[in-house]
Amino acid sequence: MRITSTSCICPVLVCLCFVQRCYGAAHHGSIKVTRNQTKHIEGETEVHHRPKRGWVWNQFFVLEEHMGPDPQYVGKLHSNSDKGDGSVKYILTGEGAGTIFIIDDTTGDIHSTKSLDREQKTHYVLHAQAIDRRTNKPLEPESEFIIKVQDINDNAPKFTDGPYIVTVPEMSEMGTSVLQVTATDADDPTYGNSARVVYSILQGQPYFSVDPKTGVIRTALHNMDREAREHYSVVIQAKDMAGQVGGLSGSTTVNITLTDVNDNPPRFPQKHYQLYVPESAQVGSAVGKIKANDADTGSNADMKYTIINGDGSGVFSISTDKETREGILSLKKPLNYEKKKSYTLNIEGANTHLDFRFSHLGPFKDVTMLKVIVGDVDEPPLFTMPSYVMEVYENAKIGTPVGTVTAHDPDAANSLVRYFIDHNTEEDRYFTIDASTGTIKTAKIFDREETPWYNMTVAASEIDNPGLVSHVPVGVRILDVNDNPPELARDYDVVVCENTKPGQVIQTITATDKDNSANGGRFHFSLDEGLSLNPNFSLRNNEDNTASILTKRRRYSRTTQDTYYLPVLISDGGMPPLSSSSTLTIRVCACERDGRVRTCHAEAFLSSAGLSTGALIAILLCIVILLAIVVLFITLRRSKKEPLIISEEDVRENVVTYDDEGGGEEDTEAFDITALRNPSAAEELKYRRDVCPEVKPLSRHHPSSSLDSIDVQEFIKQRLAEADLDPSVPPYDSLQTYAYEGHRSEAGSISSLDSATTHSDQDYNYLGDWGPEFKKLAELYGEIEPERTT
């Protein structure tokens, strides 16, 4: 099968078309046919090679954007088996078959029914087949071919990134690259010149140029000055078909801005300036402005102002305002028209950021001269001192001069000055001032101890112009005189222990004085010389503004005297010296051995044990009863014939009852068993006198005759049973009666038989070793001397 077309008529055209189509097919990589290859049909096992048949390539192209009324003819399919009788049927399958491309199944003609766009789809892959109408068997193997869409110039170049905004420094060299623009063309760049773009400049000459092939925009003039023109609008055109007539074109705008460089030095508009400043201008205030012009912008226009010389460089200073780039002239010292009426300043303004490429355009600084005229102002009076400090003694009489303030008119007129006190506070009314001389005097009597310092404000005004007033602070210090005697620094609570020793320091005292250290800083202490010599206490002056109180006796007794009064005379070191007398109250107290005060009141002597008055009376009554019993017992013992005392080591007492358990087991060694058999010792149990028993003791039913035959063990059991069954026995140990004490007790005998007749002969010092419970008893009967420290 072959495909034919009527588009190539003469041989030359056939050859040209053949070469062109072959080049296009090879470039797209679609097909390359050298021979036909049949498929296996109806079980054939061999491949039959027919003679080589070539394809006519121009029949594979269809022009895009075809707008004719009839379908566009594409080509023709023809099989060698076709005899022209209509027995061969041609079938077309593949991309666009039946919709875009249709085929006449009898003649094999292919037509395009729609307008195609190469930019959407460049080619279509189709399959052609010839079959027998009668048998529907293929007469030719199925062949594949490509229909390419032929490109036409239907797309203009486009700048996808435009419009552009770009900057370039001013004064750049000619040919400096600014920007590269690129235009794209959707046409086929491999076929013809439809996509071959050429750039040209439509607007922006002669300042800029563009490369026709690359689209690079460059400067076209030397030293383009931003100060002359800053913004440029350049229009670039891109045209396809290599710029030939009939080509399509597109354009874009490039906005170019020249950036500033420091190529302009600062310049003062004038070479001479004049400034008026009144002499009343405040120090530190701005008195004028000056500015040098600079055509540059940004940091290239930054500058610094300096006073380079002139007679006013020490009076004025200049600084730069960064926002306005102005020089601010300020006052460093006060102006005085009467002393100097004008100043001359040379001011320089210089750029701070220099570009050495343009140093030949310099120098980048300028100088101007400024003349400052000082204006005369009627000024208020001027005090000779910024402040005054005066002194006056306390207790001075009213009208005593304190000091004088002085002011004068600084103007050439030298008007007279009037003085007065601003009565803003109550303190100002304590003084008066002479309106003509400025002498300040007291208006009351001052007490330094009450108020040591006074502050006031003195004003001065011109008589000719009372509205001009100046003020000065005045401080008055009140000087001290010795008008306050010294006195004790505080109320001292002085305590002396009963058992103190002679020469012991019991208190250190000090004094205070309302006067200052010059009159009251040195104190002297002594006892009042008008009184007789004190036998109880002495005073020692320590020469350091303190004094010590010392004892002169060995013992003090609260019962004899519990309070002492000691007059102390204190004098200061002022001129003349003053003195005062103060009385110290010294209390006598009972102290512990370590010096701690235990009690200072006489009633606390008994109440320290925590007993009430009724309990103390009961104790005293018990003591009296015991003493009576002891006296009665001694009297009865002397009336007997046999002495109760056998020996000094064996003392037997059958009368006194002791509230203890006895001497322990050793008492049984010397216990006479016969005492238990003695009828007098084993007499029947008497009733308790403190409790009325409800049951009779068992011992009352035993006859006295049975005591001789009773066994000791039975006797003890009997007594134990009586004690257990007696309901009147309290639930605590009762008093036990023993016939004698024994002779091996370590405590020894506590009997009073061998005691002396009077207690004054006894030595009770051992009571101090019995513990705190016997401390009060030891103090009553002994001479314990606890240590006392201050």
C-alpha cells in the first residue's frame, strides 16, 4: 500500500518535498520506513517481503489554523491490491480518526475537518489498513504513520515578567548593563523564522540601548546625572520572523531610576550671616540655625557642622540635626551686653560620607561666617553670691544682725536695688531685712535644741522697674550655747545582791546633753558633796563619759533595808559648765550563785514556793504542834528510871514515829525478837484517830494471855491480815512503828535526844548541799553566800 498526494507535481518539487519531510520526520522521531513487513495471516508461518515501497512525506502534513469552507485535504491511501473496482475498503484508526481526520473507505482520501492548533498538539499518530470487502480479510499489513501539524506564524512574542523596575547608579560609564529582558514566542522554533525574536528600543533613546539578540539593556550616555533627571521610562519591542516585514511583535516597559552617589559638595547659600541673640538667653538653649545645601540625598547628603575659629567659639556650640541636616547653634556661656556686644564665628559644613571616585569634584565642604549680635535687655538685679549661709547664736536678742546680702543692677543704668523676704513659709517670718542695705536681723529668740537651721528666700528688685526680681536662697544656722545641764541617759534599774562583795561594780551609768558636743560632750560624775560619806556605795568616774557604781559592804539584807537612794552629780564641759543632780534607786535582791536575780520583794520570800497564805499558816501550826510533842516526849523520857539510850551506837526509841521505811534489811540484824513477845510491845491495836474504822481489828478478840505462846511468824501474819482487812487504811503507805532504829544505817540517828538545847549552836551549812528543795531552809539557818556578778 502507498500514500500519494497531488501536492508534488514536478520532479524538482518532489525531491524538495521529500527531503523536507524526511528531515521533519527524522527530527520528531516518529517513523522511518524502509520496507513493508506483513503480519501472520490465517496461520501463515513465514514472513513475506514485498518489494520496497517508499512513502511520500509531504502527505503527512496539515496546516494549522485552516479556516477554509471545505475540509482540508491531507493525503491518500492506496493499496496495490486495489483494482479500482471498489473491492478494497480502507480503514483509518488512531488519534483523531473519525473526528478530526476522516477517510473515504473506497478511494482512501484523508481530510481534516477541524482547524488545528500546533501550540496545543504538534502531531497525531494514525494506523491505516486495507481489507477485502467481501471476505473482510486484510489485504495489507496495518501501517502506522504520523500526521504533523504544520506551524504558521500565529503567535506574537510576549514578555512574561514585564513591566520592569530597575535602578542604576548615576554617573555610570557608558555601556553599563542595566537589565536583560526576555520575550518568548509560542511558535515552532525549528521551522522557519516564526519564533526567531529580535529586540529593539522604541522609547528611551539616546539614554539607553538594547542588544537585538540578547535583550540586554545598557546605558548609552556618559555621566548621567541624577540631579538633572532621575527617572526614565524605556519601551523595548520584541519582533519575530527575525524582524522582517510581516512579523508579529510585543513590547514591555522598563522603568529605570538613577540612584544617588555623593557627587555634589555642600554649599552655603550665603558667605555671610548675621544672628541677633538677647543677653537674657539661657545657657544651653538653641539661639539660631544655619544650613548648607547638598543636591545629594540620603547618607550622601549627611554633613557635620563645626565652629573652626572665631572669638565666639568658647561661648557658642553647634550641633547637627540629622533629620533636617541643619546646624543648631546653642549658648554655652551667659551673654552680657555690657561686656561684649558681638561675636564672629566661622562655621564649616562637610559631608561625612565621601566617594573618592568624585574627589575631583570637591572639596566636599564649605565655610561661611556668622556674626552674632548681642541684644541689650533690662536684667533683674544680680546677687554677688548664688546662695548665702549665715550664723547666729541661740538666745540672741531680737534685732541681732545675722548677715547681709548684696545685689546690683547689671545694666549700664545701675539702678538702685530694694530687698525683701519672700514670706512663703512660716520660717521666713523669724527674720527681718533692711530694704536698702540687705541686712538680715532676728525677729524672735531661737532655741537651737528646738530648730537648729532656718531657710528663707531673699528677693531683690530694681526701684525703677519693680517687675524685674531675682531671688537667692539664704540659710541661717543657729549656734549653740551651753544652756542645758546634763542628765542621766535613761532611768537605770540598779540592783544589788544580798550576798555581794565589797568593791563590786553593780551598774555603769552614762549621761546625755541636749547641747552639741562642744558644750555637752565631756561629762564628770561625782557623789553629792553636800551629803555625808555614803557607807553603802561609792562612785568611780571612768573618764570616758561613764561612771561605775560600786558596793562598800559585804552583805545587804532586804529585811533590814530593801531600797537605797544614791544622789549623783553630773557636770558638762561647756563654758560656763552646767551641772545637775540625779538620784539612783538601788534595790536589794536575792540572787542565785551565778548572779541572776531571784526575787527583790520581801513577800516573795515565802510565796516563791508557790504556797498560799492559808497553807503557810497551816505549816506553821504543824511546826508548833511538832515542837510541843518533842518537848512532851523529852519530859516523859527524863521521868523514867531506865535510860532509853543504851549506847551511842544503839539508840532505841519507842516513842517517836518516822515517816520512812526504816534502815533497810540491816535493821533486822539487830532486831530483838523478844520485843515482839513483850506484851507491852504486842498490845492490841489501837483505833486510828484520823479515820473511824467500820470493822473491829482482829487483835481485840485475842486474850492477852495468848501473847506469850504466839509464834513470831503467826504474829506477823496476824498483823498483816489486820492491815489487809482494815477498810480504814488509805491506799498509800501508812506510818510504821519500830521498836528501835538499828545501828548500821548510813544516815545515822536523827533523834533529838543528843541534840543541843538551842538551835543557835548547830552548824547548818550542810543544808546547802541537799538541793534546791532545802535552799530556803539553808538561807534561814545558814550563812550561804551565793556569788553575785553585775
